[in-house]
Amino acid sequence: MMSFLKRLRTSQKKSGSLLCIGLDTDAALIPRHLGRSAGAVLSFNRRIIDATHDLVCAYKLNLAFYEALGDRGWRIIEKTLEHIPRGIVTIGDGKRGDIGNTAERYATSLFDELGFDAATVNPYMGYDSIEPFLRYNDRGVFLLALTSNRGSRDFQRLRVNGRPLYERVVQSAVRWNAKKNIGLVVGATHPKELRRVRALAPEMPILIPGIGKQGGDLKSAVLFGCTKRGDLAIINASRSIIYASRGKDFAAAARREAIKLRDEINRCKNI
Amino acid sequence: MMSFLKRLRTSQKKSGSLLCIGLDTDAALIPRHLGRSAGAVLSFNRRIIDATHDLVCAYKLNLAFYEALGDRGWRIIEKTLEHIPRGIVTIGDGKRGDIGNTAERYATSLFDELGFDAATVNPYMGYDSIEPFLRYNDRGVFLLALTSNRGSRDFQRLRVNGRPLYERVVQSAVRWNAKKNIGLVVGATHPKELRRVRALAPEMPILIPGIGKQGGDLKSAVLFGCTKRGDLAIINASRSIIYASRGKDFAAAARREAIKLRDEINRCKNI
């Protein structure tokens, strides 16, 4: 059984890419000619995956967009995952978090039933809400540390003994990481803080959303997000790639955007 | 359009009950004779609702247990909600929380599509992750403040300027409550802190899990959780009621437990 860390490193090495494409697929935003049904979302995802799978280390599925499809959402997730070539890391982005017996259910759904390689988890409820996910040695568990949105100021940056709360989350993550399967989420909108997080957790995967529409800085995301070996930063882009064109050329346009971003990332690595 | 606060008060007054039954229905724990299918979960829920609906002010559905049913889970939620008599408050307990455009999706799923009266939301990502839920004037949004589990110590109790983080969440909730549709979640396992939360938020609904299997103290949950008018505390019990018997008499046993607990709650109110 390959550890998550190893699997991620292998995927990044093989693809030569730190790019993760976020399949936040909104039935209302996909090209009109596909229609607006749940089936259209699946066709869209398959076409995007076909056009980009050699350019990415990971795909991230934002579960909210699939839940919005009602009872068909679950199957669309399953069928989308089936379409992603083995070796590429899949992240179930649901930011779950609940007491132990409930967290177990969420872990079962995401890891056993749907078969995601990794999941995002909200740390607010503490260790016993995270531990059921950590039992899966070979899966990654990305804890929200400092998120990309404005609201990250409201609580995540509050000072606890002179240090911001999100650093406390990072320190706990390092302490809880006996199985080397914890990762962190830090928004590209916070470059200085990302650097600090990388210093506190030198060998942890960091999922970095917030470039593109959210305005985060790519260069610092890459420079500060990577380990000394130049990996384990996962640079996520969703809307800027998957909606690059709303016409019949959407898949080709997504490929062009993904190549551009992958190459920009790699140039940043070599500065 | 009746406000959530009004709706909850009406339901508590009409039922003469602060009890909320948690339908955390686990296919593996329901009576054997029903089977283990998703359909069995629905039959179980319907029987529990038939047997208890005159005893409660609310039902809470823990979404993790339905997600664990895969693609049928969504329909089981819909059909369970259809079976709950109008006027009884329904709470979708998913503890969601994400950036604005994603939180919108979760709110749409829970409020528009499934039609829950209220939802639980994780506050860690701050105001813009909560605001899409708050737009629904007539629905309740329960923010996690101090949860019932052990892990509540890890972050929720950390001191921020001399006060615990969860108090900061409560203060923010009071500030953000322009539409009077915010509620709080405080575990019955923290009686002193519940009293303090009620003082900070004298007119907010407080959802109180953690009695029963989790060991919280009922008397203080009721005394400290209620407003001066003696309402707006929602005392949740799940496993101790729905699994009161594993035999064919499960519905009658659930009714007995629910009556017992409702009456105990009402006795505590009158101390």
C-alpha cells in the first residue's frame, strides 16, 4: 500500500506538474450545447479530464456542486472518478467535520464508497473529528488552516498566545501526523503566511486554492508552497480553467489554459 | 413568511416540548427485521416519526448517515422530510462551511431543494462562508460554537484576548444576526459555558446535543439553555431514543423514551 505522500510525489513527478484542476462543475455555467442536466455535468467533466489529464497531478471535486444535483450527484461523482486515470490524485473537497461516530460515516463515504484519495476536513471540532479520516493510512487528509476567502480574518487569524489560530492548527497537524497522511489548506491570497506554514510543516502537502479568480499570487504560492525538493504544493485552479470557453471549444480552451498555468508554475519553481 | 424564530417558538409552544429527535439513522443499527437497505432506513424513519411527532419541536437529520447510503441517500432525506408534519422544525445537520460561491450551493441544496427549515454551519471560514445561508430570512442557521465532543478543547476553547474562541464566535453571531435567523450549537457537556453563551445571546435558539450517550447533564442544559421565556433551547437526543429497542417494538420503545425525556425536560424547566 503506497502512502499518500508517496502517491502525491509520484503523481507530481510523473506529470511534471503541481497543477490541480478543480472540477467545481456548475450545471448553469457549462457550455449551452451540452444542456443543463446532471448527465451534461458528467459529459463536461469527462471532456475536461480527457483534455487535461496529462497536465495535472490532481483533480479536486467540490462536493457542494454535486450535492446541488440532488440524487444524481453521487453517481456523477462516481462516474467522474472512474474517468480519472489511475495515478492522478483525487481530492474530495467537502470540508466535513463532526463528532467521531459521524466523522466515521463521512470518511466511509469519501474513502470507501466513492474512493477518493484525499479529503478536505474542517478542524474546528478538534482531534476526534479528524481521527476517523486519519485511520486511512493511504489517504490524504487536508485540514483547513488559512483559507483563501475574506472571512479567513474573522476567526483563523485571531491571536492565541501571540500567534494566529491557523498556526495553532498547523502545529496540531504536525503533532497528529503519526501516519504522515495529513496535509493543509492555505490560500494563495496569503503569501507571507504560506511561507510561515511551510516552515512549520516542511514535509506536508499543502493544497493552495485562490489563484485565478480569487486574486492570489502564483509566484509566491509556488515559491513558498513547495518543499525544499520543489514539490508537495498543489496549486488548484477551477473556474479559470474549466470555464475558459463557454463554446464548443471548451475542452481545447481548458487544455490551453492548463498548459499555460502548468508552465507558469514550473517557471516559478525555477526562479 | 414566518421568521425562523417565530416558527421555532410556535413549534415549541404547540408541542409543549423542547425535544428534538436526531434521525442519525444507521442501516447497520436498525432492527434486523426491517433489513439493511436504504428503503429500510426510510421505513424506520417513518415509523419513528409516526410514533413521536406529537412529542417534539424538531427533527434533526445528520446528513453523514444519509450520504453513507450513496446515491439513494438524497431521496431518503426527501421522503423522510415529506413524512414530518408541517409545523415541526427540520434541521439539516451537515456542518457545512466553504467560500461564498460554494456555500451558496450548500444553502441551495439544503434550503431550496431539500427544504430544511434550518441547517448547522461550521464558522471556521468566517462571515462570507455563512452569509449565503443567512440570505434565507425564514430559515435558521445554527453556528457551531462549543461542540459536545472531547475535541472541542483543541481549538474552540483556546483563549483569544483572554476569552475562549467559542465566545468570539457567539459575539460574531450576535453581530451578524440582523435577520434574526442565527442560532448556536453548544454541547450539553459544557453546562457552565452554556450559561455564559445564553447570557451573551439572550434571544438566540441554541441547539444542544450531547445528553444521553455523550453524558451531558440534562438539568443544566434546560436551565441554562432556555431564554427567560423558557424556550429556544432545543434539546437533541438521537441514539438513546431511536435505538431504544432493536426489536419489533422499536417505535413504541422510541415513543416511551421520548415521552420520558420530554417530561424530564419539562420538569427541569419548572425547577
